[in-house]
Amino acid sequence: MEILTPMETTALLLSLRVAGVAIALGLPLAVLAAWVLGRYSFPGKTLFDGLVHLPLVLPPVVTGYILLVTMGTKGVVGGWLYQTFGIKLIFTAEGASLAVAVTSFPLMVRAIRLSVEAIDGGLEAAARTLGAGPVDRFFTILLPLMAPGLLSGAIVAFAAAMGEFGAVITFVSNIPGKTQTLPLAIYAATQEPGGDAVAARLAAISFTVALLALMLSEFLANRVRRLIGQV
Amino acid sequence: MLDLQIRQSLGAFTLDIAFTAEERGVTALFGRSGSGKTSVINAIAGLTRPDEGHIRVGDTVFFDSARHVDVPVEKRRIGYVFQDSRLFPHMTVRSNLEYGLRRVPAAERRIAFGPVVDLLGLGHLLDRRPRGLSGGERQRIAFGRALLAQPRLLLMDEPMASLDAARKAEIMPYIERLRDEMNIPIVMVSHALDEVVRLATTMVLIAEGRVRGSGPVGTVMGRLDLSAVTGAQDAGAVLDLTVETHIPEDGLSVLAFDGGRLTVPQIDRPPGSAVRLHIHARDVIVALQPLAGVSLRNALTATVIELAEAGPSSADVRLAVGGSFLIARITRAAVRELGLMPGREVVALVKGVAFEPHSGGAVSDRHGRVVDV
């Protein structure tokens, strides 16, 4: 007997892909936001901070609804994307990636920002006196030293992205093979008579992936910490 | 020539500093903690921005509020050795040393990697990480890193403050070698008089954000009005002398300066080398004529320059000895009974000296210790 049925395999792979794309696209922006929030003060910082963290406190359904309204083919941004580039986000896997990128973004920013703030600002001052400009300092001092937080933030956000339900189902619906990620497949299974076994197996897969991600995050962060001489 | 004049509001007080310093040697900014010394070198480095004034080194203007010049830190090429080293933890010692060097165009590199590593004794540390190195080692790496960035000026913020006495004794000779061999002007912040006396050529005395006195170390240390700022316990003059001869059979050395000779316990420096002595005011006795039948060997002909109260019962007497100065701390009763007044010829008897090796090379193990002579 196969370990996973084709339907289960499809849902797992789709979830991995959706979360992977979301983290790959969100990470650079999260690093940028964490750097700005952790190192600089500017007018409107509180508002910016609030906007970044909003998806953490908003009901995911609301996040999904806002995406539906703005990014749908009739939405302000979505309509423009569709008419100009023919890009359609609604009811697609790419749209699912966008939804989970938005909901997991604050998790990444928080983890990375903590590690930015833990970096002694004196090191950057020292780098300045040694002739390093802002971009130079970012890549040679800040980025290597924030690597542990960056890694663990990315992995935890990845796990959370795989589990996102409300924003995904609201924005891109529940289409098997297209937008039906693991949690959506579990939900669908529980709605069908005799689907309990399927739901349990899918839940076990989710459980395993989440646990593995957390352990991997700890392990990698420790390795990187040793690599950059912090332990 | 370092030419600095800055005003900067610092919350508790206003920093209002102006001084000039020779481009060779060590300029020490001396004062108590919180007097504003570090703010001065932060402004020189460009890490903080004065409200007004100017900062120039030679022909280069780093800051001039009137002309709206404010060169960014990373373009100033001013080396900075921080009190806490600030080595990059994720890099090896070698990468730390090369950080500044790699950011200078090859054509402008005068100070090479190898000689600096040798000068600071870092060869065996190159592949290690800063973590786990001793405070003295970390500070030596910080010196090297700053030097290799090819600075036109080197700033040091209490480079020995976080080190214990043994580590400090280990670091001092290296700073002397930087001073004597690298030909880069150094501005050092310190609140330890022994460091200043040993290392500095020029001394700038700072209190509450103002310059109280500046000039050659011997001149500043010889001023009575500044002894309250330098610290009453350490009040005393600084003499620069040369080793004239050694008398091995008696274990003595004879040191000469323009005011005469001093005989001290033998020091391991060849004749002709420079020696700096810190002569505490409490170790100088004033007599009206040469004494016979005393064990003191060091008597110098001196002229009273000025007198100042130093406490409820004591007075400081400033004495000219040739072109140098001594300070004697005696009782006010003695001043009255001896009839001391400016212009009076006296004999200064020196009871003890503290050695402050002045030049590079071998360092006397007696350094800093006060010995009776």
C-alpha cells in the first residue's frame, strides 16, 4: 500500500510549493522591514510597524477578504495585473502563495527584527570608521549576524504558511489540485461522509511537517550561530 | 596639525572645546569620567555631529559648520580604537584586520599587513575568532584593524580601561611602538594619569566640557592651577631626561636634563635614550641651601615661580629647574618660616621618582613604580 494517496500527495506538494514561494518572495521584504524597524526611527514608524503586524491580529478570513477585494480580477491592483500582464491571482496557486505570504510576513519580521536589535550597534559604528558605507555594512556585518534569526524566522513562517486556512480559502477557494493545500484538504475531508480516516492521515502529515520544521529551525540556527562565532 | 574647535549640546552640559595638537606623537585628552572627552573624539571621527565649529587635520577639513562641510564617517579615514574593541565576532582575526584594508584602494596603502601583524604580535592569532581571546589580545587586534585602514589620524577611547593591570602593562609597549614607529598622529582619551604621563606628548585637560589647559605634558603637569583637575593625589611634575651614564657597581643610573642631573636606581636603557619621570609633589622637599649629612642624593638648584594653596594646611610650590618645572607640596607653615616667594633661589630635594619609559624598545620592569632615590 502506498503511504500517501495521489490526492494526499498532491495536497502536500501543493502546500510545500505555496509556502516555499511565499517565503522566498516575502523573506527579502521581511529582512528589509526588520532592518528598518530595528535600526531607524522615522515619522510614521508606529503606523508602519502596525501595518506589518496587522495580519497577525486580523482574522485570516478578513485578510483573505481584503485580498479578494483588492487583488481579484476586478480589484484595483488585481485588475491592473490581469489587464496589463494577464496575471490572475484569484483561484490560483500563486494567489494562495500571496495569501500565505501576507499572513506569515509578520512572523518573519518579528524573528528577524529581534536578531537585528540584538546586534551591537557599536559594530556598525566600527565598520563605518573602517570605511564601510550603509549597503556594505548591511551585507558584511548585519546580514551575517542576523542569519540565525533570519533562518529560524523563515522556517517557522514556512510551517505557519503551510497551515494557513482562512486567508487561502477566502481568496482562492478550495480547488483540489489547484488551491487545495493540506488544511483545506483536511477541511474538505471532514465535510464528506466517511472522510475521517483521510482527515486523520492528513492531520498526521501536517503534524509531522510542522514538528520537523521547528526542529530543523532550532538545529540550523544553532549551526549558524556557531558559524558566525556567537557560541 | 590637528585643529579643533567645537560646540555641542550634550544634555547635562555644553561641550565647548578648542585645541590644536602637533601632528606627530600622542595627544591625550585627560579628564574625569563624564567630562566630555569621548564626545570630542566621537566628533573627530564623525560619529556625532557638533552644533558648530570646525575639525581639521593638516589640509583636510572634516567638519566646518560655517562652510557646511561634514565628511561622512566612512569617508574620513580616521581610525578608531574603541574601549570595548568591537571586533566583528563572525570573522576571523585575519578578516577583522583586513576589513578596513580591503576598503582602501591598493595605490593608497602605505601600511602593509605583515609589518602590522609583527608589530602587534598577532601572527599566532590570525585564524582564530575574537571569541575566547583575552582583552589585551582583542585590543591589539583593534589597533591593527584601525591601522590597516590607513588612517590619517588614530583615535583611541580609553584603550586600556577595560584591562587589568597586567594586561595594561602588556598593551602599553605596543602603543609606544605605534607612536614611535608608525608616524600617525594619535589622539587618546584617558582618565588614568600614568597612561598620559607615559604615552602622551601633548596633554589636553578637560573638565565639564571645557579645556582647562593644553600643551606639552611637562608644562601642563607643572601648572599649579590644574592640580585639582589632574587629581590631588597624583599632583606632580613630569621631567623628560636622557640617560647619561650607568654606575653598575652602585646599581645606579645618572639622568640628565637642562636643569641638572638625577641619580636613580639603574634602569635598563642605553645611554642617550629618553626617559620620562613623574615626580610627585609630595616627594619634593624645599631647602634654602644645600644640605650636608643627609641620605638624599638628588638636589637641584631651583627658583620659586609661584605658590598656591593645596589644602587646609598645605601649599604647592612651583619651581623652575632649568627650563623644566617641579612641584613641591609642603606645609603652609614651612612656606611662612622659609620666607618662600616668587623669585627666591632654593634647593629642591627629590625623594622619589616614578619611571615612565618614554621611548620604544625595552621597557623597564620598574615602570610606573615609585622608587626612593
